[in-house]
Amino acid sequence: MSSNYEKSSIIQTITGSSVVECKEKLNRQYGLNWESDGHKTVLKGGFLGLWQKEVIEFKYHLTTQPKVFENPTYRGFSSQNDQGFSGGFESAKNNSSEQRALDISIIKKELNDNFKDFKQELRDQLSDIYQAPSSQIEHKNIQRIRELLEENDFTPSYIKKITDRIKTMFSLDDLEDFELMQEKVINWIGDDIQIAPEISPRPPKVIIVIGPTGVGKTTTIARFAASVLKSSEKTSGVQHRPTFRMITIDSMRVGALEQLRNWSEIMKNTLDKAESAEDLMMLYNTYRDNTDYIFVDSGGYSPNDFDNITRMRKIFDIKGMHPNFYLAITAGTKARDIENIIRNYETFDFKSVIITKCDETSTFGGIISVLSEKGKKISWITDGQNVMHSLQKANPLYFLRKLQGFRLDIDALKSKYEKIEDDLSPVL
């Protein structure tokens, strides 16, 4: 041989963030017993093609040098060897065996080290995946659904519920079917819109509309009365016209009394005013035995005015009255405000919600989200300016038709939800 060392025939690789790092790793492991066979930059790691990073792939081979392996027999190849040719041949054979054993040992160690590096890298990548925002790893169709829900003003918590449900229920193949995903989401939203069934008590049926100022309580009372008249004319004719009374306790809003009085006169009725619990009790006892309906317009307060709301609640503590409370909320109210309104009016133990001014907004995601999360049911909606014709029984189909960006199978939705109007809708 022309050199005083043997070259290993095995070319190996090691990776690092730089050439310097690779060389330092080799020096720590093999000392000077290696030589470079070149290097290149490659992409490594990642999960499903994500988060790959550039690393240096450094190629090398091992060398065996006498100064590292202090074996006296190896000196048989030296010019100072005094054992002769035979001794040198024997030491060469021994050294060859030792070299093979060394190479095998080095390979095993390298494989073991590489496996340890792989396990650590995998742990790091899984940690990155766990900590990454969900939008970075969501399937493209889930992201499309998320964007549609955001466009319709659904709350973040409701959107998370829907997307988590998709991830749980959809197979990898189903995730590719956006039409199927869209159909499922529409049906889930429809199922979350709970319609309030209502048992009609014995007369008089006392209906009280509560809610913040400006939601349309006074107008809703007039709509209730008009609806009763229209319904009776369709079923039994004018000769069986139901009797009703209208009472207001709203002394705060200028013009509320005059507005309700005008509608009372149009419907050929009278309007009473109660300023205290005693006034309301007297009126109730007067009408209870000769009236089918008593409609009460409550006072309006800021949704944050919990003290006045609580005081107003006490006005309705009339023995034997058993009122039906409806909380009125404007369709375009922000989700956070809806939560606040519901919380402060819980003291009334209202059974359902009237969504007012539905014609004044184009998105209903916020109110659908909050009512679903709070477990509140919808009984009625008001849509339009015509007092005599704009009170509608609530139905999920009404809200689903308002969804923006979704493709609806109207015939299928009609088949599913139109029957609700006969089975569950509230009865006046």
C-alpha cells in the first residue's frame, strides 16, 4: 500500500445544520479517523409534507491509523519492523480482522445514533403539530366550511364545535366530498335551532314580552293581538271573535302608550296602564273571568341594568296569573350582547325567545350560535313593518334559507322541517 492506513470501503452519511456541525460530530465520535466524501443540502423531516427544513447531508468514510490504535503487531508494516516478512503478514491478517470488527461496531453505533436522532425529531415534530393553530393543519374543505361559518357570523365556539364534529365523523375519503360535508353542516345547524312547543293553558292566557329597550316589544304585543284575531277569523269566523285586553307598564318610553292605544283602537279594543304590582293585580282580577287573552307590554331597560330588571320582575308576581314570558331579541344583536341579555333576564324564567326585526339583518349565525349554546328555544319571529301580518311562527327552514354561501337542497330541507310548523310551533 502507498499509505500507512487502510480506507474503509463503506461510505456513510451524517446530517447537521451546517458543514461545521457535521465535522464536529465526526471529530467527537472518531477523532481524526475519517475523511470527507462531499456534502449537499437536503430537505428533511416534516409531517405530510409540512414543516420540512434544510439540513446538510455530509458523506464520509472511516480510516484506520496506527497512532490511534496502539497495537504493537500493526507495526509489522513499518520500516523498523524487526519480525520480518512473516511477522508482518500475520499482523496484517490480525489487523484486517480487527478492522472488520471495528467497521461493524461503528455501523451499529451509527445506526443506533441515527435511530435516537429520528425518535427525537419525531417527538419534536409531533409537538409542533400539537401546538400549531388548527387552521394550519385542517383539511382544505374543513377550512372552507370554517370560512363560510365566519362569513355568517357564527361564534368561534360554535364554529369549533362544528369543525370538531367533522373531524370526528368524517373519514379521509369523506373529507374530499365538500358537497356531503356542506349538507351535513346545514343539517347540524338546522337541528341546533330549537323550536319551542307550547301548551295552551286555560283562559286567560297571559302573554308578557320582556327585553331591552328598542327591541320592538310594544309592536310585538300589537302583532300578537292581530295574530289572534286573524287566526280566529280563519277557524271560527267573526262571530267567535276571542276577547283580549292590552296592558302596558312601560312608562319610560315616550310615545309607547299612544302607539299601543292606536293599535288597540284599530282592533276595536281598549288599553290599560299599570304602574305598580297592585295596579296589575287589580286589572288581572278584573279581566280573568271574562277574557281569553291578556297581553302585557313590559318596560324596557338597558341589558346591563340588572337592578331595574329585577324590580320589574317583582311586578309580575301576581297570585294565580301564571304568565308566559317571551324574551324579545333583535336579530342583528351581537353575540356577546345576546349572552348578556339572556343572563340578566334569566330571573323571568322565560321559556322561549322572539327574534325581532329579522328584515334588518342579513346574517343570523350569532343568534343561532348563542341560543344553541344556551339551550334556548325560539317561538316567533317578526319580519317586516306590517304589524297586522309580520308575526311568524319560527321554523329552522327560515334561518337556513338566510345562510350565505351555502348550497341548499331546498326540497330536502322542506321535507325535513316544514312539518315542525304543525307539530311544535307555539299556539296562541
